[in-house]
Amino acid sequence: MSAQMNTPVVRGACPRLSSPMQTGDGLLARLVPAGPMDIAAFAELCAAARKHGNGIMEISARGSLQVRGLNPTSAPIFASTVEGLDIDICGDVPVIASPLPDDDPSALLGAHAVAADLREAIAASGLILAPKLSVIVDGGGRLHLDALRADIRLCAVSTAEGPKLLVSLAGDAATATALGVVASHDASELVTNLLATIAAHGPAARASDVKVDAFQAVARACLAPTTRVAPRSPAEAIGLHRLKGGACAIGVALEFGQAHADDLMGLARIAAANGATWVASAPGRTLLLGPIDEMTGFVLATAADGLGFVVDARDARRRVVACPGTPSCASGLIAARALAADIAATLPASEAGIAVHVSGCTKGCAHPTAAPLTIVGTEQDYGIVHNGTARTRPERHVEASDLLAEINKMREPVNA
Ligand code: SF4
């Protein structure tokens, strides 16, 4: 059947620490950490989220941290508390670097060092840019950022002269338009010129609004011809990751992207007691902690499991993606995360990827692309969509009482 579009529910722009967004459970503040955070500072951030918000914290699909349940009085206090912590936060233009620190032995170059230079150059440029514009710096390691969309993406590649950065525009790794390859010491100047080209098209412009010729005109001087990069297997942050010098990091996922501040703080404290010094929020709604030794990895995995985190990439909860829905989101029409937990309990463990998307409304925040099965909340019932998005017109509608029976009926196609 044809994929007709329902009207999405439109809400405000990006919520920031200083400009939180109204949701169903109060104000939501989002912060994009500029790399791994000091583990004690992260525990203090969790304590502040519990004190000033409702205690619910989230890590988004892009790895941003979100704190829910703030109010007009507590939000500024929370913001100033976080600003006083030993945590670097990205400015108005998020520059997202590979989640592991620069001692990732699988990386070709240090993404965080490049990203830090970029942030400084962008701040100094004074450019007025669109609120959702973003830049990615991928060091070329195993925990790559290929699935994330960005206006400008730099990805480390091997060349005859050593590692350099492949520059591409507007999209994820598969869809972005490649411009060429730049030496890392020229990256700041190049990216600033590319951003100035976008800014010249207006304060709401994105890279996709600008003709490639305009970018080539400002970039040609420092770019070498583009190099072909083979598609990579999806990155998986859950599990143990080797660092240089024999150390490891462990990755766990938040159940449907959400956890209580007490549980996050508890995990951070156990990790710190076992030698970990940093925590990083990472794409795929995951959290990385390190450095630890391998044995500590098993101790932490057991502790994280006990606290409700996902410690196995095959966990059925990773097969269901859900937005908060009601009551957390003001636009929600169904309790999406509660339903997601019920659905996950019916699915077998598998690495087969996302099987079901539960969306509180037609906006589809948690998973904008197609899923094998999408359940979307409507005013009266649940819309059922196969191989479409939350915006696709549902094939049919079911009542709440029939929903799990409906999902069981679909188990064969869902699990295929
Ligand atoms: S998709 Fe979910 S989070 Fe997004 S607006 Fe709708 S209910 Fe809210």
C-alpha cells in the first residue's frame, strides 16, 4: 500500500540547558557533553537532576543527556549547578565526537582533540546558525558515528600521507555528499568556512539548503580528492571495549533510553569505586564507563543488570524503540514506554535490530525512519503500520485490549 502522510504534531526547537522545553511532566533540559565526563561530576549531575527535576534522565539516540521534570523555579538552579560542575558542554552548535576517549586503539586519530579545536573556532566565528545544525567528528574507530545525521561530518580515513578526515555534508555516512579529504590541522578553518557558507543562506539554513558548488568554492584549497569508504557494520556500544594500555571501557544501554538518576548515580559510584574515572553518554541511548580492567567489567555488568540497564546487545528491549509518550510528553496519546516494556517481554533475544517502534503520536521522535512494525498512538486507539514510520497512514486500528493479542499474531513477521 502507498505510504500516505498524517499531519505531524509540531513542537518547539531544541531544548537547551538554558532554555528547557515544556513537556507533559515539566520542563526538559538537554545537554550535549563535549566528550567523556569526570565520573564524580557526572554523579553530581545526577544528584542535581533528582533534586531539581523528577529524577528521570534520558540519553537520546544521538547521545545527548536529557533531564526531565524541571519547573520554572528549579530549571535555572539546575542549569547553574551543572555549569559549576567539571563537565564541558557543547555550545550552540553541537560538535559530536566519537564516544570513546582518544585512547581508543581502533581509532585512526584523536576525534576529541579535533572536536575541541572546532568548538573553539566556531565560538570565535560568531556565526548565527540554525538551532539543529550539528557537526560530527568520527575518529574512525569501532564505535563509529555512521548512523548519525549531521550537517557537516568529518570521518578519519587512511591515506598515503597518514590519517586524514573525509569531509561530507548533510546526511548520515551512507547518504551524505562527500567533498574531499582534509588534514586534521586544517579542519577548523575548513569547517568554519563551510559553516559561514551555510550562515550566508540565513539563520535557519542547513547544509542541505546550500548547493554543493558553494561549499566547493570555499573548500577547494585545502581539500584532497575524496576517498571511497566501505560501509561499516553497525556500531554497538553495549559490552567491553579495549582501550590503549590494557584498560577497558564498558557500555550499557538505558532501557528505552530512560533511567532514574539514582540508578545512574549508583552505577557511576560502583564504577568509580572500581577505578573508573570517566562516563560518556553515547549514541544509541547508551552510557560508557572507564577505564576499568576486564574483571571489573563483569562486576559492573552484573551491577548494571541489577539496576535495570541493558547489558546484552541481544536483549529484547533493544528490539523495541519508544518515545516517552504520555504522561511525560504533552503531545503523547499513549503510554509508549510502558507499552514498549510489555512488547519487549514477548520478543525473543536477538541481534536482528529494531523490530517494533512505539510512538506516542505521529511525530515519531524516537525513530523517524521505517520499522518492521510501528504502533502509533491516536486520539481513540492504536494505529498499526508495517514497514513504515509513525507518519505513515495506519493500515488499521486496534483497541488497547486487543493490542498484545495483535502483536502476538504478528510475531512471525516481527521476529523474521
Ligand atoms: S512522538 Fe512521542 S515524544 Fe515525540 S511528540 Fe509524539 S508523544 Fe511526544
